[in-house]
Amino acid sequence: MREEAEKLLDQTVSILPPHSGPVTKKLELGAPAEVILTLAKDKNYDLIVLGARGVGQFREQMFGSVSHRVMTHAHCSTLIVKGHLRKIDHVLLPVANEEDGEAAVNFLRQKPFRDSVKFTVLHVIPFSQPVWPVGAMIPEDFRKEMVAHGEEFTGGIASAIEKLGYSAKGTAIMGAPSFTIADEVTANSPDLILMRSHSRTGISRFLLGSVSHSVVHHTNCSILLVR
């Protein structure tokens, strides 16, 4: 098993992009998720990169998976890679509040992308038109005002991102956050989703999950969860 593991490490190092920096190989024994989390915290790593292997959402919630446990409990940012990321040109940045925007801007100040990247800052207003007659009582002007406020909010974050040297635009849409983000991914095919990780604990995580976890499950796009 050690020989096979050493071969895997050597193979992985051999296919890393050129000029990726110094590489250290480590071979550990133990439960993968726990070893990764402990090592990342002890060494104070900035980012954990994992490939995603789907086991089904219900089974994952019942038994856990390495990627699910790491992205839930990691002290640092986590990149879940779901396919080949040969180049990143377009990043979708969903934000729910000011804290999300601040976390994203602080992360981007570290210049994590080598080349120029275009950002779409998306705010989903968790509001939909009821199917019952009471829906007729909701003024259209109020809906427009909510969208305008959301666009002003994302526009401010986009401006802060542009000051860092990136291209960015803001937009706001009404709908259910998780599914609306998934629809935007399908419609615009971003190379990467960048989200702030909203960790839940205990039974709330088991029963409710979070928007970031739902997006991981319902899209085929790689996701960078920042803390």
C-alpha cells in the first residue's frame, strides 16, 4: 500500500502545472478527512484542494465523504474541483450579505489568480411570487425596488473588485438561492463559483445544509469556498 501511495504522489507531482512552486509530498495513515483537517490546521495552510466524487446527497449526509467533511470543517478556504480547470476566465460570485462581499474582496486581495478574471457578482433575493391570490397584493413597484437595491448592493462589491484590477459586474435576481445559482451556472457556464462558506453545526447542518453545500451538490462547476 505504501508503494502504491508513493507512486500516486509521484504521478501527481509530475502533472502539476509548470512554475507551480516548491512541492512537499506527505504520506499519512488514518481517516482521510480527519488527517487532512488536522494537517491543514497544524501547518496553517491557506487552501485545501480536493477532487469531488459523488456518492449521492442522502448517503453523503448519512455517512459523510472526504470532500463534504473537509469543506464543512476546514479552518481555511477549500477548492472542490469537479472537472478540468485548464483556464479560469469567468467566476460567478454569489453573495447574500455584506460579510460575503468583504470575505471575497479580502480573498482577492491576495491575488489568487495568475491571469485576468471576469467576475459576475450575484445576489439572489429570497422572494418569489405566491401562486395563491394573495400574490396579487404584492406591488410590482416593491419588487422592482428590491431588485434595484440588490443591484446597488452587488454593484458596490463589483466596484471594490475592479479596484483590485479585475473586471466585474453586479446583478440581482429573485428566487430560491440554491436553485437560482444553479440556473445561472447552467445559463452562463462560469469556470468557477466563488462563495463564502457558511458553516452550520450539529443537527442544523444535517437537516438544513447550507446554500454553499447545496450548490456543491446541484452544479457541475468547480467551487472555491472562502473563509
